[in-house]
Amino acid sequence: MATSIRLSPELGSRLDRLATKTGRTKAFYLRQIIENGIAEMEEYFLASDTLDRVRKGTEKVYSAAAVRSELGLDD
């Protein structure tokens, strides 16, 4: 999937310098950054969305006691 992004001049320069000094492409580093950071972004933003639904009362929640009981952990 091709995509494009606009970087600030400072970030662009840093990326250029890194690619030049290491002999790798800028695309390589952008892929690495995305691959390493997407899990963190998913965790944060999906959790934030869930928290919003909990606060609005549209997400079903369970008490710890109910979960323990359902799983038979209190037996």
C-alpha cells in the first residue's frame, strides 16, 4: 500500500541524515517506525475509545466479583 506523509523540515533532515549515514532507505526507516509503533498506537487509541464508551454507558462492564464467579475462581 503506497501512502505519503509530510514531515517537518527538522524530521525530514533527521531521516535523510540517518538514511545517508547507514546506507538504508528512508522508506526502510519509516516502515520500521510504523511497525514498531503501531501496536502502541492501537493500544492507546482503542483503549481510549473503549473508555469513552464506558463513561457514556454504552460499553458493557463487569465487576471483578462477577468475573470471578463466572469463571469459578471463588469456589
